Amino acid sequence: MTLAPSVTFFDSGEFMTAIYSLGSAHSPGYPFFINYAKPFTFLPFGSIAFRVNIATAVSAAAACYAVYLLVTYILANERLSVDSKFSALYIRLVGLAAALSFAFTPRLWLQSNHDKPYPIISFIAAVVFFLVLRWRESYRQGDERPAYIYLGAFLCGLGFGAHQTMVLMVPVYAFMIVATDWRIISRIKEMVLAVAFATLGFAVHLHIPVRATRNPLLNWGDAKTLDQFLWHFLRKGYPVEKPVRDFNLFWQQVNAFNVPYEYTWIGLVLLVIGCLLFLRKFLHGIMAYIVGILSFIAVIVGYFNTPEDLIFLTEEFFTPLYLLSAVFIGLGMFMLLKLFLFILPFLRRPALPAAGAIAGLLMALPFTICSLNYVVNDQHLNYIANDYASNSLRTLPQGAILYTWGDSGAFPLWYLQGVERMREDVDLLHTPHLVFDWYLDGFPKLFKNSVLRAIPLETQAPENVLKMAISEQIGKRPVFVDFSTRFSIPFESFALLQKGVCYQLKYQEGGGSGVPDPSIWDLYSLRGMSGDMFFRDLDTGKAILIYANSHIEAGEALIRFGNFNEARKQLMMAEQIAPETKRQVDQIRSSYGLR
């Protein structure tokens, strides 16, 4: 009901293009996630984007089932002091309530609605946790079954191919194993076998160099050689200057893991109750959960030291911990239900109202979380990214070149052109990638004999390489830049002619601008911008503001060129698209004496 119907912003278009072509996404490639989602592209309905979104929804449903599995397994040895034929039912209801609570959390729900690797990672992490629990049970009964550990090690290696955060769960499993019997660390043979199985799972990364030889649609890093594979896998294309940390930044980084935000304060209380009242019976599991929190924070906060404007990305990484949080919330629900069943005989209520009270008690939390998050996570009308990309392509004349800057501006275009086969006559060039030889290799007609081949690219700033490339191409083909590029780079030697949300470049020393072409707007589709769609993530909001600001820029330029009627239309459109721009629009009207 809330699934995104098409491509969305951030990494969506890039992942979908990689999945469709069995290629390689941005570093470190995500080979397992790509191979998991590929079969869904053969579904007989919807666009490729919608089918891939279904793949993520299925993996999120599996993660919710994992919560149910863990809660019911942990509670299997804890019987209620009621008729035994009902006790198993109560345990299952508790497991269901915990699973639904996890399902409706804003983080998992948002990830479930479009292509994300975090739900499948959470499912794998939960399965490995379950395998460790099964191993502990058999070990204590004297019937040790190391196959559980070997399978868990294999899944850890495989999970690393979906997202690197899988490695942060390893301390959780290691603690559970060592806490069972610390002498296990002396078993060299078993440890070597476990590493071997983990390596076997990790071998899914062979997908990257093997598929690179086939030159798929998206071949990030072109990892045909060992050096290029290591460059890709180790994320060497992402040099980040870490910020100087102060307490405010540190506190924001730590708060990226936020249980009350996901489960409300009631959920946090239930989590604490579950941990405290099961402290004796499930001590090692609770301590392992704490080890997991410390592991994630030590690496994500301590080592990564994420800049303030990128903290929202690290919030995604904690999904496996939120899954375990749901398990302990389920234990808290169980203790609450046990208390209720204890006092029920004293209330002297008939069975039917009592059953309703039990259902209300267990479902109150998931219902509350659902009601809080439904509207903001409903993406079934979210065509913003699809239309923003298609509108950009509609702007361009035949055989044009479009330079993009931000990922959200580029990736939906990659999807529409590569997967949906829209405007294959256009060359789409991502400016930050122009400094990599492997990227230029993907455009032999443009760069085979380019001057860029004669300079050490990686020592150059992307904006300088962009200007050199434009100077080579502008006399041969129409050259355009998108909105982000236009406001990221000063174009001193080019005039900018606005056409909708894109700009055509013409040679003109000192820069400048021409008369905007208002007819372009008639070609645009603006689905989801009428106010019916409530979902707004960071880049969706930015896209809407880009439309509004483009209308404002066009309106102000048309005023200067004397076309007042068209200018009024443009300014009114800006207000309709983004009402928050009204003050800015009024100031422009006032400064030019317009009503």
C-alpha cells in the first residue's frame, strides 16, 4: 500500500540500474543485494523500479518474521502459569506484536518502500543470531552441532556482500559463543573451518570482477583487475576529510541510534523491562545486545566520525540493532502479559472481554507506531524522482550532453536511460566521476582522444575537468548542466540559457544569461506535487524547491527582459509548488513594482 511506484532519490536509480544489468553499484559494490533483487525484475507487472522495490519489501517482511522467530524461540522455555494449551498461543501473539512493532518503525518502513540493502542485512543478522542460539542449546545438552556456527559464518560472509555493517554484528556472535564456554577459543580446527565458510560466503564478491568483463550498464570502478577491485572494494574513491569533533557533533552522531524515535518511549520502557526481568534467564543475549550497540557506535561514531550533514546516512546502518531491540521489546510485552494474566482471575471478567484486553495490550504499541508513521512513509504517489529525471531529459535537444553533479540528480537519469531506454541519444555525464579513467572509458566517443587523457586526472578538481570537457564539446553538440551543477560551479567563460530545470551553455567571456524558454515547462510532468503526497525525504524536498527556484529565476529574468505577463505566471507557479517561497516571490514583485 505504501510502496514507491518508481525510482526514488539517493542511491535508488543507481541500485536499480546495477540490479537490472547485474553490474556493480557504488563502492564496495553490494554484489549479494544485487543478485538477491535481480530475480524480482522478471515479475510480470509494474516497472523494473517497482519490482525491485517489491524485493526490498519482501526482505523487510523476512526481517519481521525473524523478530517473531527469535521472540518465540527465546520464550519457548518460559511457560505461563495458565492452561498449557493457551501458553503457546500467547507466546505467538507476543512474537507477532514484536514483529509488527518492528515493521512499523519509521526506519524499516522507509527502507521497505524502495530499494535498500538494510532489510536483507537485518534478516541475515537475525538468522545468524538464531543459529548461535540453537548452537548454544545443543552445546549445553552435550550434543554439540558446529554446523550451526559454520552456516552462521557463511551467512556473515554472504551478508557482507549486501552491506559492510554485517561485520559490526560479528562481536555479538563472538561474545555469545565465548560466553557459552571460553575454552572454545582454543579450538583451532573449528575456528579455521568457520573462517573458511565465511570466506566462501564472501566469495560472492567475485561477481564484481566477473561481471566487469561483460561491461554491464553500471560498472562502477570497472574492477577487471585486482588493483581496480581493491580500489573499488576499499572505497578509495571516497576520500573524506573528517571534521573536528566537538561535544555537539559527538552527541548528534550517537543519537543516530535512537530507540525512542523508532519505538516511542513506551517501546523503550518495554525494552528495559524485558532486559531487566530476563537478566538471569537470558543474560548472555542481553549482554550481546549491549556489545552490538557498543560495536556499532565505536565504529560508526568513533572511527567514521561522520560530518553533521551526513549523519542521516549513518542512521540507516543501525537497522540490525533495531531488529534486536524489537526482540527485547517482545520480552517486555511477555512480562506485561504475564502480569495481566496473573491479576485476571481477581477481576472476574468474562472470557471474551479478557481476550479483547489481551489483544489490545499486545497490539497497542504496533498500532501506535503505525499511526505515527503511516502518512510520512506513504510513498505510493512518489513519482518526484522519476518525473524530475524525465523532465530533465524532455528539456534536452537531440544528441545533447548533460552534466550532473549530485547523486540524486544523476542516478534517476541513469535508471530512465539505461533501464527504461529513454533518450538514449543523450550522453549523461556525472561531474564527480570525470577524474577517473575507468569512467571516461565508458564514453569512448567523447573521451577516446580527449585532452583529459593527457593529464593526471586524480590530481585535478572535478570542476576544472568539467570545464575542460565542456570546452572540447561545446562546438560539436548542445551542452547542458543541471541545476546542482549550475549553482556549484562558476562558469566565467559561458553564458547560461535557462530551460526549465536545466541550463544550456554558450561561449561568452565573462558569463551571463539569456532569455529563459518558458515553453519548456509545458513538457513537464509534476505528479505528486499537488499536495496529495505527504512523503518528504531530504532530496524529495530539495527537488520540489529546485522546481520552485527555477520558476523564480525564470520569472525574474523575464521581468528584466520586459515579458511581464509570462514573469507573473512563473512567479505564481513557484508559490504553488512551494508555498514557503512566497516571501521571496513577494520581495521580487515589490522590487520591480509588480502587483
